[in-house]
Amino acid sequence: MSRAMVPSQQKLAEKLTILNDRGRGMLTRIYNIKKMLTNTDSKPAFLSDKNLDSVFKYLHKKFPNIDNHAGALQVINNIKQDVVKSLSLYYFTFVDIMDFKDHVVDLLTTIDACQVHMDVTLNYDLTVNYLNLISTYVSIMILLSRVEDRRVVLSLYSVAYEYLHASCDPSFPRLGQLVIDYDSPLRKLSEEFVPHSRVVVPAIMSLHKIYPKRNLPADQMRATGMLSLLAEPLKIMNVPNTDMVQCEYLSLDSMERWIIFSMMLCHQYLQEAQLWDLWKTALQSGYIIQLCRDEVLHIHSYINTFFESLKGHNMSKRITEVKDLQHQALLSAPGIHRERRKFLRSALKELALIYTDQPGLLGPKGLYIFQALAVARDEIHWLLRHFDNPPSKRHNVKLSQEDFVDRQLPELLFNMEELKSLVRKYNQVVQRYYVQYLAGYDSVLLNQLIQDLNKEPNLAHCPEDESVILSSLYNSIAAVSVKQVEANDMFDFRGIRLDWFRLQAYTSVSRAGLVLRDHSDLGKHLNMIVFHTKMVDYLDELLNEAGDLSIYCFYTQIFEHQFKQCMEFPAQHRYSIVFPIICGHFMNATHELCPEERHSIGTTSVQYAHWFLKEMSDEVNQVITAICEEQCMLNYKLLPKHSAASILQSSNKHKKKQDKKKHVGPEEEKPGVESARKNRENFTRMDKLHMALTELCYAVNYCNVIQVWEHGFVPREFFIQHLETRFNKALVGMMMYNPDTSEIAKPSELLSSVKAIMSVLQGLENYVQIDIARVFNSVLPQQTQATDSFNGEKTITANYTNWYLEVLLRRVTVNIGQIVYSPNRKAFVTVAADNNSKENLYLAAEEYADLTELRALAELIGPYGMRYLGERLMGHVASQVDELKKLVIQNKEVLFNMRTSFDKPDAMRELFRRLGRPVKQPGNVDSVLMRMTIIGILLSYRSLAQEALLDVLEDRIPFLMASVQDLKHFVPNMKDTKYSNMKQQVVNEMASAAGLSCDIDPLLISALRSQKNEPRKEYKDTARTSTSSVSSDPEVTNESDYELACLLMVFVAVSIPTLAKKDVSVFKASLEGNLNNCHCLAKAVNQIAGALFTIHGPGDVSDRLQEFLALASSSLLRLGQSQEHDKEFVKNRESVYILLDLIVQESPYLTMDLLESCFPYALLRNAYHTVYKASAVDN
């Protein structure tokens, strides 16, 4: 005797919940298997082995009755381990699907036996889960039939398993039959669903109350005020009037899938009017239906193929109807959905603006958000699958690309994310409202319904199980309070929702003690309560359910295309941030039954988020670069040199009458003209750039952090990093340095451009919340070093150092008489062009090496950069000193005798002749003078650069500079001389780095000290070749350094008179310098003597310089004793006399008293009078 089935013991709610979750997992796994077997890179290698083709053909032909002892299969025995290991995942997925099928069939049969009544508006959870299970089951079976090589894979595993374990896998026989049965899945499924139709058809019929209202064209949506809070202003604070609240945001895609799949399997019921209307509308909405992710069906063709296979059912009429519906879908569906997307853009934008202004409306009107998200999500899903799967050409329907290429789609996506972010931001507002609603209204009404239930005459007493559940529901919602929200308590109403699900199952079966359809008020109110509980504790999941866009993970090409379109369309720039945000949805597509795909999907999401943010940052930086270029051009027009034309024009005003008679060309536009506008509607290029910058910065500034998988992306950080890199490149690029032609921008012009760019970048703080000072502090200090830390490329400091030392100063030293250092102008001045030079014909040195330009240079590269310039310069000085030592060693004996015989004119004359010109080589005297002059030129440039640095620092950090000057002037004295000298050296290094002048340059001392350990690169000039045969470095190191320093000063002193014989030694009063820059010897003598005797001597710098003064004065006095025929030969004698005065003036160790004691002042006075008179005549 069979027992009666007790519905409460069947656990329908629990089974539906578990099987739906497992079904989604199985669908994901079979989807991945299909993709892997389709892709040659991901499927096992032996499945692509051509040598096994005969085996695969045999297995496919004999499936499922495989003779494992057949000779053709012996080759599998060799690879059985690899086959079992590689195919086990595939095989057991099919086994799991078979188990899933068994459980589904069992549950569907149980539901049939219980005669469950399905109505989506009443027992929502039961009906939705039931229809979802059917949809998932059908999708799995269809997808199973579409897996390539499924027979080969299963057979191969079975054979290898038997070879390995000597027995067949127990699941294989049933599995083989499953694959055979479901080769034509719909045919088999339609047979299965004949008994289930008694439950399926009423469930689908209940959708007739919902689906037509949801599937409206855009015009009707506007007319009915759908999703509009302002349609009825007086009711804006009221809760939406609906008795099927959860159906309002039910997925349209899901409903269409339920209708199409169910009516395919129960096609006998299509003659019923309501079912036919649902079927017709669903098939007219589109021609593609989703199975899983991007696996789709061309549904009309698939249905017709199935109907054609049904023999004896007279399906020709149905086939014709489906073809007509397909034609209508191809013609009208794309346009309908295009217009619907247009409507949704404006509707969602309106909602976002209102909720932003009045977040309190998120309580009573919260349902509108989920309705809007669900409709928008369905439209996006429709667009993706239809755009990616165009119809066959045989339909002869030409589709307009405008219906599928939606340039304004980013705006719709952005508004969806904006609504979701508002809900998350004001989640406590929503929680407070619905907690009060549950406790203050829902619980009261539920209690009243329960009491009415007990009073009902037809119901003698409420069944115990149902009574317990209802009482529990009432007690749970009546106990909540606002204090729990204020205390941030965690709510958990999952028990309430599961209890209501169970109650639906108990009260929807036949012969139930409490029949739910007889008490529809109770069912609808409990559905409302479930929605309200979800608004309290299930908000994030509800947002994901209604607005999940993880589908983009499987349409990456379209995703990229839409992003590129967005970046090409300026009006959509502000919405570009939605693309990296959507990457955070990708992980929603994963399932715990398929953990192996989590890493690949997560990696994809992170890579795309990174790429989107990188492209956005690049686009912003391109706009900023364009604005900077415009500003630099405007700034360039304001440079002083461009005022020359205006000055000239104003100075010639008295000639206006004559000029009027002549035709004058159009005047050049003056700076500022571009700012005058007659019409605001005329957009200039700068207006468009600022508009684009505003839009892009809005996107960058939209959110602080974007969570993608296990990563947090900060858009502003991306932007700042790219801005730093671009700014760094721009700084070097604006130098316009060309090593081939030796062209470079003037420091003052570069500084002007840098300031213009910095002003543009400072304005960025008005658009996006970034600390632009951080960018400056990161980039600008790197330009004070030789290489930057971004790519290790040369900086402004390195390029300017190289140009000044290797180009400008090289021309000063090589082209004698063309560029002169002028102390009164504080600049290097070009006095003549080099017509024979193959390089640039003319270089105006004063435009690059005057105090103004060097101040600009100091401001650009700062103290660190100026120190680097000084170190490089002193390296060249050290190399010249090294060469001078070699000359001293070569003439050591002669110099030693001259040092002791300076008061013997005849002996000195004879010794000087021995210093004369060797055969086939330039004279040693000329070589010494040339190298000392080079040193003087380098040191003069160094002093000019130091003065410029001092000016800049006194302007920028006056108080700190005052402290540095105070330390320099008042170095604390110590009893121990050694420590006192060390302290003096440290202070001097600090003062030198700050631009203050020191008696002896610390960098020069450092360069000369390290000369022996680190050989320096020689300074490039023509004097290199003059000493090619002098003694080698070991000779230098073996001599006494102190003695060599003494003899070097002797060599220079006795060589100075020879300058008088050279025409280019003439002193120019206007420049206060000699044409051959020999006046720079004053600085060279004092600095080199001070440095050498500080390093090598006992500190007798003053004594050695007095000795130098005695030798030099006696040698110069002998010039005055020249014979008459020699006077013309030494015509620049007065110019050289002045050099002696300059040496004393420059020296901190020599005084005018010492000079007058060995050289008559009258000669100096006459020399000055002569050269200034000659200069006046020349002028």
C-alpha cells in the first residue's frame, strides 16, 4: 500500500534552491569545456595529434559500444596515464551533468505529483526558481549537444581508464546513452515534458500579467511615465502602488527565455490565446537568445529545425508562423531597442539627478532604481548578443548599423553605475526607511492578516507548520528597530525569506491545509515583506542581481570598441570611467563549482581596468599637452625680443606721412588679440581643449578607488603617474636640443615655457582633486640630476652642461678673437663671426651666457644642477692642469734656473730662448698660455654661473642665505689647526653650493685631488695635439707635486710677456677684456695657485704668489727696454701691463702695495690711458 505524499516532507524549496545553484555551476563547467575543446591551444595536445585520427574516427563510429580489445585502440595504451589525467575533468563534468539531470527529473516529477500551482505574482520565489531550473536544464542539454568531440573524449577516457584499472568506468554506459539520447536535445526534452506541462503551462500563463507591461516600446514608456519620479509630483513621497513588487525588476531576458524554452517543449498548448501572445511577443523581441554567457542560439532557426523533425504532428503552420516572426524581429526589433536605449538614457539621468539632490527619496522610491537597472541591463545584454551574432545573409534583410553602434551607450552605463553608487552611499537612509516600514506597517498588516486567517469560517484551523512559520515571520519583523541601524548592527533576514519560500511550497500543493491562492492578500503582502527585508540586509546582492554587467567579460572586443568610441566622442568623455568600473563586475560571472576560471577572469578584469585607466590618462595628458603648447605659444609672443617691432614703429612716428603713401602690409597681431571675442558661440581651439579637459577630469575624479578582483585601482594615481612622465618628457623636449647641429633653446625662453606649463598644471587642481605640488616636487628635482629616475634619460642639467662645455666654451677657446668674456657686461660676447667654420655660422654668445640667461639656468636646474655643471667644468680644468704639469716636467731644468735667476736679465733672456719652439711642434710657451687661458675662461664662466645662482637663491630663500653667509664669514675658530681647516673646508663647500664666492673653489680642490685616482676626460680644444709627445702620466706622479706647482707658476710668469707680441691680445675698453681672453689669466693664476699650494704645499699661497708677481713684473719690465725695431713687434705691451693689475685685483693674497713695489704704478696708469684712448678712437 503506497503512502500519501506529504508536501512538507518533499522539501521543494530547499531542492529548488540547491539545484538552481548547482545548475548554474554545471552550465558554467559545460560552457568552459566547450570553449576549451574548440580552442586548439587549450585542449589536450593528443586530441590534435594527426597520428590518432584513425583512433578518433573509430571511437566516434562505435560510440558508445566500444570494443576495448580492438587492435586500433592499442595505441591508447601508450598514453593512458596522460589521457586519464587530462580528460578526467571533462569526463566527470559529464558525469555530474548526468547526476544533475537525474535530480532535476526527480524533482520535476515530485512537483507534478504534488500538483503544485505556480503563479509568479503570488508564489514568486517558487515559480521563479521552478522556471529558472527548467531554463538552466534545457540550456545545459542544448550546450551538451553542441560540445565538439564529446563522443571521442568520453570514449577515449573510458578506454584509457579500462587499460589503467582493468575495468570499465561504471558511469560510462549510462553516460553514453545520455549523449546518444540528447544528440537532438529538444526532441528528447519535449517527450520528457509531456507530464510536466500541467505545472509548466500555468506558470508561463502567470507571466501574462507581467511580461506585456515590461516589454513596451519607448513611446509607451514615456506616455505612462515609466521610471519618472516627476510624472506625478504630488505622489513623489508615496510608495509605488504595486502588489507584485518583485516582478517589477524581474529580468526581461529571463522571462523571454522561460517563455520560449517552455513553449518549445510544450508546443501543443500554443493554440491558447494568452500563450500564443507571449510566444509571439518573445520571438518578435529579438532573434538571438542566450544559453550561457556568449553562447547563444539563433532561436527561430533552431525552433524551425526542431519543428521540422516532428513527424506526424502537422507542424507546417507553426513553422510558417515562426518564419514570419523571425522576419518581423529582423525588421523591427533593432529599432525598438535603439529607441528604448534612448529613453533609458534620459530616464536614468533624471533619476540620478533627483536622487543626488534628494537622497531621502531612495526610501519610498527605491524600487525605481531596481526597475531602471533591470531594464537597462536587459537592453545592454540584448545589444551585445545581437551585435556579436549578426543574422544569416539568406534572410535578405539589411540591418542598419546605427541600430547596433550606439555612441552614447557609455552614458547609459554610467547612469547605471551612478544609481548603484547612490544606493551604496546612502544605504543607511534606505535601511532606516525600510526598518521602520517593516516594524511599523508590514508587521501590523501581517498580524491582521493572520488574525483574519484564523477567523475564516472555511478554515477550521491553520495547519501547525504554516502557523509556526507565520508567527515566526511576524515576530522577526516586529522586533527590528531604528536603533539597530544607528548602532550599525548587522541584519540577517535570510531565515525569513527561506521560511516564506517553504510556506509557498506548503500552500501551493493540492489538498493543502492552507491554500495560498485563496488568500492572495497574504501572499502578495509577504512578497512585499521579502522585498523590504532585502532592502535592509541584501542591498549589494540586489544591486548585482538587477544591474550586473559581467557579461562584458565575454564580449571583450565589443567592450574595447565601445571604449574607443567613447574616447573619440568628446561628449562621452566624462562617462569613460564606467569602463574600468565595469571590470569590477567580471568576478560576478564566476561560480564556486568552477574555481579554475577565477584566475583567468580575474586577470582579464585587472588587465582591462589597467588598460582603460592608462588610455584615459594618456588622453587627459594629450589634452593637457595641447593646452600647454597653446599657452607656450602665447607666452612666447610676450618675450621681450618680440617688442622690437613695436619699439621701432613708435620711434618712426614722425615718418608717418611718408609711410602712408607707401603700401604697408598687414600688421602682426599683438598678444591678447586671441582673447577678444565677438560671439560666445564661436568656440576656439582652446575652448574645445578646456571642454575636453573638464569632461576627462570629471571621469578621473569620479571615484577614489575602483575595486577589481583583489586589486584597488586609484584613477587619480594613474593620472598623476602619467602626468609626471609626460611633464618630465616635455621639460627636456622644450629644450629643442639637437646634438648634431648644436642647437638649443635659451635658458630664459625655456624657463618662460616651463612657467607657462606649470601655470596650466596648477589649474588642474580646479578640475581634479590632485596635489599638483607633488608632481612638481617629483619631476623638477629630477631635472637637477644628470639622469632622471623614470627612464634613465638625460635631463635639462645634463644637456645644458654638455652644451655649455662642449659647444659654447669650446668655441670660445678654439675661435680665438671671436668670443670674449666681458667682466663689465657679465657675459661672453661675440665680437666677430667665424666665416671659415663648417658648423653654425654665427653664435651670439651673449644670448646664452650672460647673467640673465645664467640666472634662468640656475632657476631651472637649481643648486644641485649648478653643482653638477661645476664638477664637470672642474674636471676639464683638472685635465688642463695635468697637461701643464707634463710641460713643466719637460722644461723642469730651465724653469728651475729661471726661478733663481730672475734678477739677471742676460741669463733670463738665454733661458727663455731655451723654452722656445721645438722642431715641428708648437712652442711650449704658447701651449702654457693657451691652456692657462682655457682654464681662465672656464673659471670665468664658473664665477658668472655662481653669481647667477647667488642672485636666484637670495631671491628665493633670503633667510636661509643670510644664515649661510653668516657661517661663511664667521667660521668658529678651534685650537687645533687641523680641525679648523676641516671646518673651513666644509663651510666653503656649503657656501660654494649656495653660489657664494670662495678664495679657493672647493670643487677645484676636489677635482685636482681626485686627478691621480680618476683620470679625467680632456677638454676638447686644439691644444690637445700640441703635447702629443710629452711625458706620460707615471712621470707626473713620480715628481714632487709641490715643486711642480712652483715651477708651473714660474713658467706662466715668464710666458706672459709673449702675449704682447700677438695682435689678438689688444685690450678692448668697452668689454674690459682682451680679444684673446688673456685677461682671464688673472682668475686662472689665482685659483690654480691657491688650489695647488693648498693641496700640495704647507699653505704658503701668499709667498708663492709674491714670487710669481716678482717674476712676471721683471719679465714685463724688460718689454719696456726693447729696442726701437722691437717696439712695433710688442705693440700690445700696454694691454699686457693691465693683465698684471688684474691679477692683483683678482687675488685675495696680493695687494697694490706689493705690485707697486715691483712694478711702477705710472706704467699701469699710462697703460690704461693708452688702451682706453685707442678704444675710443676705434669706436
